[in-house]
Amino acid sequence: MTSAPAASNLFEAIPADLPEEIARTLLQSGSLRIERIVSKGHCSEDGFWYDQAQAEWVLLVQGSAKLQFENRTLSLEPGDHVNIPAHVKHRVAWTTPAVETIWLAIFY
């Protein structure tokens, strides 16, 4: 007999102090990975660009952020989402320092 799955909450286990951005894998199956990322004033280092082998769909759940691409910057508010194809260079230009910025990222 298979037991019922346990529920989790996207907002649980977020430390009060965030000296670094944290990422937690919520689910992984084959090439699919779902992560919760929490930022609070964190951004990519100067000159650093993500260039990922997988596509990434990102939903901003809470907070505010700016994602920078080579030719434009997107401002994101709660509910905004963006699909980033594989090998499209991007970086986190800014996240609000006032509250936690919570991202749900699906890599595929």
C-alpha cells in the first residue's frame, strides 16, 4: 500500500538572516528540476552571466526583482513569469532588500 504524499509550504524554512541567496530543490525527476530561490538584496556579481544548458521558467512569487539580458532588463513583480531558453545569457540585476524575494524556478 502506498502512503499519501506529505504537503509542504513554499514559505516555510526561510531563515530570518540571509547573508547569501538560498536555493532549495523541491522536486527533481529526469531532466526536470523545480527550485525555490530566496533573495534579499542579492544580485549577480558584476560581469557574471548565467548561460545554462537547460531552459528555465521563473515565477516571481514575492518581492521585486530585475532580470538583465544582453539587450534589455525586465522588472518583475509578484505573479510575473518569464521563460528563459537554454543558453540565453541573463543575470539578476537587483532584488529588493526590504523583503525576501521568492522565486519558483523550473528547469527543463
